[in-house]
Amino acid sequence: MTIREFKMPDVGEGLTEAEILKWYVQPGDTVTDGQVVCEVETAKAAVELPIPFDGVVHALLFEEGTTVDVGQVIISVQTGPGEAAEAPAQEIPAPAEAEEAAPAARQPVLVGYGVSESSTKRRPRKAPAPAVAAQNGTTAPAAAPAAPAAPVAPAVPAQPTGERPMAKPPVRKLAKDLGIDLASVVPTGDGGVVTREDVHAAAAAAIAPQTVPAAAPAAAQAPAAEAVAVSAAPAAEGSARETRIPVKGVRKVTAQAMVGSAFTAPHVTEFITLDVTRTMKLVQELKDDPDLAGLRINPLLLIAKAVLVAIRRNPDVNASWDEAAQEIVLKHYVNLGIAAATPRGLIVPNIKDAHAKTLGELSESLSSLVATARDGKTSPADMQNGTITITNVGVFGVDTGTPILNPGESAILAVGAIKLQPWVHKGKVKPRQVTTLALSFDHRLIDGELGSKFLADIAAVLEHPRRLVTWS
């Protein structure tokens, strides 16, 4: 009988940590290859983690609510004879030590946002929960050894002196970001290739304490129990007159990204109020169309289509700014972002190649995007490489706003509430369905004339939706 250990994987390029939201197994449970054992929240989304081997759960190394570095062992499993055990779990240093020893280069990065020039202070690490082992049907805390075990000789020799280590480009980048010399890493891949796991193991070893700390007193273990409470409800600190809520996960990275965007891209916001009565009538007609039965038809669908038509007429708005190269990058595709408010915070998944989709395909993509976001299952890939975003603040009864650009994108359109208002129509004041659009754009990419034409074209399509056909 051997013990195999499963480490927190890198579930998205550039991520360095994740919070354990929920365990689906307990010590003594039988698990199979591919079975989901826990759900974690990264800086992007909630992700379910499957275990890559069979066995019986031996111990859970961290409690729910704990934030864990990528590469840390989170669960150990008893496997059958003949299967080699992985390297023993590394102890996590005390919070103060972890804060001091963490490499400066390891900043949380939201894919597609880039790394901020300012240093990001890392969240203090909690010590791992006492391992709970399943033996003969009973559970008991695992005692910490008084001194570290003697090192085990690596099964695969280190890189020969003078030879360039063999590793794929993403692995080399990871090592560079973590400050690890590839020549010092013991490779475990076929043919002596250094893998991501090898780099993470080297990074974990570099920050591990020289001695294993004794069991922490009850008072020192309080933060771990407190973290579990935080995951269920906000933790109140101080008097009952105030409540402090830890900022982490999606909300933390969104805040950092919005601050970076607001103070990096020169924002300009323009507004237009328009009559969308004809669009609202078309929405109802499409709902009644048997050819579109089963599809979700709503105003947002036609607004998205109007944005795509306006982009086709004004292609220069669909661009990004490359600061390093001092170039404007024109995009010949549209990955249309849809801002979504979720229990975990604001996220902006996007519909890939939205410009190439029919009305029916766009409807299906919107429905899938909303359902996935609502369930907290949006993947990191769904939020990468957006070009232009729509945020529908009207669903909250708001007339309009001045939206902040999603980092790396050229523009964002805020859609206000659609209300019945008095409006001059054909020379007479009549009740009409009216809304206000607000377009924020990066003035480095889009000047006032281009931004105005783009917004006016969106409004023109929504005022006369037949232009969805005549302008396509």
C-alpha cells in the first residue's frame, strides 16, 4: 500500500493560487480516476478538480475556505501496491514567513489583463489543516515529526552540468516567473524533460521551512476555522455596527483590473437617448416565430446584433493598444463580452467569433453564457481575449452609467432601462419605448468622430431594426 498526493494544479495560465470552496470527499472514501474531489475558486472562476488516480482518501490537507498555492499538496490517497508515491507534502510556512519568502515575481494574473507594474501584496497563507487519516475505520490527527525526514534521492538525475535544460516554452516562462533556475530542477518528464509539476515542486521546496513546526496551539489554529465561516457568510470584526468582508477571488481581481484600466486607458464616455419601440415590437414578433422556437429572444440579443453591425461599419473601433510595441492592433474578429453579475462578483465572459454567428446562433451563445455564469462554472478561457463588451445596467432599473473598460478592450456599451416615455413621433407627442446608451472608449484607439459614428450607428439600428438586414 502506498500514498499518492494530488497537488493544486494550475487551472489557468498565470494563476498562482486558488481557494478551496468545497470538498466532495472525506477520509476513507473510495475515489476513481477522473472523479471530482473538490471545487476551488481562482481569480477567474469556480473550477471542479478531478483526481488523476484510483484509491482511498487518506487525508485532506486543507480545510474549506483556505487559499492554497499552485503546487501545494491538497489531498493524499492510498493506492494499490506497485504504484510509486509522489514526493511528500511540503509544509506551508507561517503567514509572516510566507509573506516574506514569496517571490516578488509571483503576482496573481488574470489571463488577458497582463501584470500590473506595481507590486501586488499577496494574501497571508494559512497553515494547512491537521491531516485526517483513515485507518481501520477510525480518524485521528496525524502527528508532525520532530525533524524533517532524510531527503529521498531523485529517481531521475538532475540536468547534466553545462547542458541546457529541456523544457517547453510555457514551462520556461513559469520558471522565470517563479524565479527558479531550470538547471537546478530535477526533471521527471519523458527523456529528461522538465514539467510544470517539477517547477512547482522546486518552488515549493525553495520556500519550505528548514524545520517542521510543532503542532500549533488552539489559538493559532483559529484562522483556519474562521476561514470556513467566511466562505459561508461575511465575518464580522469589531463591533456589530460594522462588518468586514475579505476581498478575494473574482472580486479582488476585478477590483485590481478596473483600477488598472481606469488609470491606464484614457476613458471618454458619450450618451444617446433613442426610441426603441420598433425593436421591442420585433422582439415580440421573433418570439412568436415558429422558426425560432426554443430560442431565448430578448432585447439584449438585438442590441448585441446591432453592436456587431455597427462594428462592421466602423471596423477601426475593434482594436487594442500594445503598450510595449507602441502599436494599435486591429482585430478582424469580434469576441463580444457580456458583463455578468454573479454571487462571486462581476465577470465578463465573451462570445467567441460573435461576428460570424447567425441570430439563432447568437441567441444560443448568449443563453449558454448566462446559464454558465449563473452556475459559477465560467471557465478562464471564456473570459480571455474579449474585444468589446456590453453591460446591461437597465435590468436594475438604471437609466445609464459611465462604464469602465474591460482591460485590453477598446469600448464598452452600457444599456439603460427601456421605459415608456413621452416622445415626439411623426410630429406628435406619443408614448414610446425609450432607452439611453452610454459608450465608453479608449481615446488612444478611438477618437471622438469614430466613437460618435459607432454609437450613432448602434442607435440607428435599434431605432429602425430593418437595418439589421439592409446594413449587413
